[in-house]
Amino acid sequence: MRGLVPPGCSPPDKLVLDKAIVQLKRMFDGTVGELPTGVDLGSLEAQVRAVWLRDKALDQVPAKSGKWIPWVLFVKYNEKKKALAELDGFRSAYLDYVEARGARFIRSLVHVFLRDYPEEMPEFDKWRLGIADVLKHASGFSLDGLKARVKEYDLLMAVGPKKVARALLQRPGAIPSVYEEVGLKGELITGRFAAAAVAIALVEIGKELASPSADEARVAVANDLVVDPTTGTGIAIQGMRKVLAEALLLPFGAKMPDEPLRRRILDLLAKYFKDPRSYRADWGGVDPEAYDVILRWLAHDDLMFFFDVIGESAKESHWKYRKAFWKAYLQAKKIDGVWVVFSGGVSGAMLRRKRNGYGLITDRAQPEKCALVMRIQHLMIVEWSHDGSCRIWTDEKGNPPRLYERS
């Protein structure tokens, strides 16, 4: 370092040098620094709104505040008021404002637009195309990297999320690298543009899994798409749990997948959801058709488990025809719900074999006995293992057992 310092000058302070290196890196790769913690976004939004409503111009916004305007453009701080980006005339005036102030303002605007990606906003397309036009006509080497990424992945075009989704699916083992190449770093990894791309990718995986040539390994890719790429755990993007469930279940509304594929899907969903029978609220917001699919799959598991138990200890004559009867009902989608209930004296080995939820009753008279509780329309049905009789209740009569109760 000393050999590079001109005579009579002191070497630069290390902290100053490090800061300069970071700033140069941001200039060349087009990234944006984190928003300072001291910025009160609510106050900033109110300040910009007041200036706009008074002057119908933004020149009087203090320079210190102006550089942070993108962070409050698309957010509603009052549900009774429009966001700044929705105010009449604001879009055109603000794009001119950004264009006149150069690269730093443009990078910030693109960054926040991809983070917030307000597709529900009426003028979303006008903002998208307007930002694309400002970037296209801006000059300066510090925008070259951003321009290249926007062009390669059509980030400011309508096909942008679909193009990024395609890149993610084509390189399933390198999802973090794809994000890096696209420029989705930091908060953009969990932003709404990334969410739109991941949602498209998940839907495509669902379609692939439902095809005759399904590759069950794609279930693992679905998991890789939703986990935090920096830690490899947890759902990274808010709301993506719902999208994951719907993408993996809705394609099977009319058919049952092969057992290995069905098991992998169930195992993946179990990482992010509680048992849908005992914890209905945990599946709130999931499409009812997707919810019905997983209930049908779990009903299938419970029926098969029940039949296996009977097959080990009951006489074939007791259950040969009952088994065929209930399997036919299940395949015809006539059974609305199934729940296995064990007697209180059931062995620990039996409980360990039961992968999913179950109920318990206190009768220890026959320790290995279990019952199958089913709902078919307005009927509640209980089938006992071994030589127990089948009992049926209507909703209007008696005190029938309930589905999905633990005891």
C-alpha cells in the first residue's frame, strides 16, 4: 500500500477505503444499499404527499428525502388513501424527477419496484413500462450491469416472472446462483417479483408431476424453490406455503398419483403444515379443492392401515367383502372423511406404524381393536375391526362420534 501512495500523502484510512470499495461495487453491479434504519417511512410518505398535493411537482422535496421516495411509492400507509404511485399525474412527474437525477435514483426505483411488484395496482403496467423506458435511455457505466440483467431476463416486461421461473426450473441445483445472476439479492429474494416467479415455477412442477412421465424428484425442486436460499430452511416468501400446497395438490383432483410420488408430496407438505384434519385453521386460505385432495389422500392411508391391521389378526371372512365395499366407495369419492380410532390398550408398536393422526378411546377390553370412523354425506359410520358390527348415525338422530377428535 505504501508504495502506491504519492510522496507527502498518508495512506487512506481502512474504514474509508472499505466503504469506497463497497460503493464502487454497487455502482458496477447495480445493487442498492439497505435503507438506513433512521428513515421514518411514514413521515417521508406524508411529506412527499403534501408537497405533491400542494405543488403538483416534486422539486420542493428536500434532497435528503428525495432519494428515499421509491421505498414509499407503492405502499398504502392509510387504507382510505391511494398510494403515492396511484395519485393522478404522479407517475409521469416522478419518472421525470428520477430521470433528471441519474443512476442512483434509477437503481433504487428498479430495486423497489421488483421488491413490491404491485401487480394489483391499476397502473402497474404503465409504471413497469415507464421505468423500463427511463432505464433504457439513461447513460452511465454504473447502470450497465442492471441494464444487462433487465434485458436478459425481461425483468421489466410482462414475461419477466415467467422467464425467471424458466431459469429456476432449468437449473434446479443452482437456485441461489440463478437469483444472483438475475440480481435478486437481499430483500429481493423474498420480494414480490421473486414470489411471482416462484409461483409460476411451482405450478409448472405440479403439471409435470401430474403427467404420465412424472419425475418424483421434482418434489424436491419444489421444496428448494420455497426455502430460504441463504439458510436452506423455512419458507422464504410470505404466502408461498399456500401456493406450494395448491401447486402440488390441485393437479390431482381427478386422479390418485402413484404411491411413491404421493408419499413424497405428503412428506413435503408435512414440513410446512399441520395435519389438515385436526388443524383446519392451519390450512386457511388454501383452495378448498386442494384441501379436499389431501383429505382424500389421508382417507386412503387410513383405510389401507385399517385393512392391514385387520389382515394381520382378523378372519378373512370378517372383512373380505367389507374391504372391497369401502374401497369402492373411496375410489368413487363418496367418502367425505375418515379417522382411525384405537382402543386405549393399543400397543406402542401399533401407534408407531400409524403415520398420521388418530383418535383414542378408553375401552381396554380388546387392546388391539380399532375402529374406522367415516362420514358419507349426512351419515356417520363406525366400522369395528375383527367381528365388531357396523354402526350408522344420521345427523338428526343419536349422538354420533365425530371425525378428527383425539379422544
